[in-house]
Amino acid sequence: MATTIVDGSLVFSFPEIDQAALLHITFHRTLRVPDDATTYGLPPGLGEFDLRQVGERDDFIMPMWQAEASWIGFSSPTQYPFLIKVGVGGVNAITGDPYSPVPDFGSEDYLESDTQPWLDGFRVDDTTVRQFVAMPLGTGYTVAEQLSGKDTGTIEFSVVPIKAEVWTQREVIPPPTLDFCACPPADGDGMGFGAGGTIKQSVATPLESHDNWCDTTLSSATVKIVNSTAWQTLTDEPPHHPPLTIDEYRAYGYPWFAWYDDSLARQGESPFASARTVKHVGDSLCEQPLPDNPTFTPPTPIVLGPKI
């Protein structure tokens, strides 16, 4: 098994299980929705974040501007099913518990790639998430600092493929060819994810039988978030342009989306429901961490879904 960068995606491959066992994880630039009392639809991707490999083979860096938002995409070009755990700053992005790479089948603290094509933020309850928003470490803005008192400044993934004998009973699509990309080790200024505005998004309840997962074959990767200045120092490359403001976004006429799926949403509130948002932390510190936070009424969303 291996983790590489291919066309801006983290690619997990498990040739020892099946040549079709490929998972792509992508980080998408997007509009930061207002941190207010409104629940917003899904903003679109505005391009993918750059990634570079550093140090150990499964360690990577990604640049973000302060107060920039991101969503994470999960896909397999072969439709091969995967179990995915997501840790942000050292906490599980689904449950709010301390992050461990090993799946807990009792609490089902993971996603399944078949039913969860993307994740826009920290799961709050049955129908909403709080958007992932990059903020400096050590300032109290990040969710991990609030829940655990510290933040690793990383996004961690643990990936488990479905068993080969389960896959052979399902349709197979030929896999693509993989390439490799790398750069020097990094020790730049870190950032973590704070809780941004509220987005209407459910996290699906796992459907696969626990016995279907090849839990003896687990691959992990860690992505360190660095600020734009550190990125240029480490890579000799300029960072992407600063994020769009809401006014610029509306002027371009970008669409909004809603995801419709008949899969059962994961029920109940998580500890993220009590986490303070970036705006609320800023108010308590008499700071304005969000340079652009006007309330507005978004247009009617385009409805997407696996059967639409």
C-alpha cells in the first residue's frame, strides 16, 4: 500500500488487495460562508489546494490563507469502497473524540466513501456541519484547542479498503496510472481548523457490514496546514491567490448546492455543537478574525445526489 500525490489529489493505493483499490482525497478551496445564525447550502469548489510531500512518505503540506475555508472530497475512480477516518487537529471530525487511526466499529467513528463524497466541516448534528476555516494555532480559535487544549495543526486520514472477496462480487472499472510528487521537509508556521458558519450537510450512517472491511490493511496520511508565507519559504512557489470575498463570489454568479441522498443520516449531536465559532472566539477577544462576514440570502441551490 502507498500514498502519493497525483494531479493535486492524495491517492491511497492497495495493490496487495486489488489493483482497483484506489481512493482519491482532495482539498477544495471554497467560499467561507457567513458565521451567523443562518444555515447555508453547499458552496462549490473554487479549485484544489496545492499539496507537497515532505519528510516521511505519508506526510504532506498544504497552504491556506488565514480565515480561508475548505471542503474535503472522497472518490474512487474504480468505485472501490473505503472506510475513512478523518482527524482534525487531533480530534475525530465526526465524533469530536480524540483521534485514533484505528476504526471503532462500536461507535462507527468513520465515513464510507460510497455514501459520503465530501465533508465540509465538523459534524454538529443530524443535518448540519460547521465549516472548516483555517486559523493560526495557539490563539484559541481552532476547535481542537477548545475540545482538547491543543491542536496538532494537521489533518489526518486513516483508510481501510473493503475485502477483495467482497469487491469481486461487484462491478470492476480499470484503474488509472499513478505518478509521484515530492518536496523538501517542512517546519513552517502551522494552522488549524476553526468552526465557521453552519452548512446544511448530513453525515451518512455506515452501511457496510463491519466484517466486509479488511481492517488488517490500514494506510494513514498526515497533511500539515501551513500559512501562505511558510509555503513560499518551503517550496519556493507562490501560494494561490487570496480567497474570494462574498461580494466577489456573488458577482461571479457561482451556484450553491444541496445534496439529496436517501441514506440514513447519523443521529444525535456531537461535542462540536458546543464549540465556539471563529466569530464568537473573536468577539470574546475583542478581535475581528473574519475580514468578510456579511449576512446574505443565498440563491436556490442546485440539488445533487447519487440517484439524481
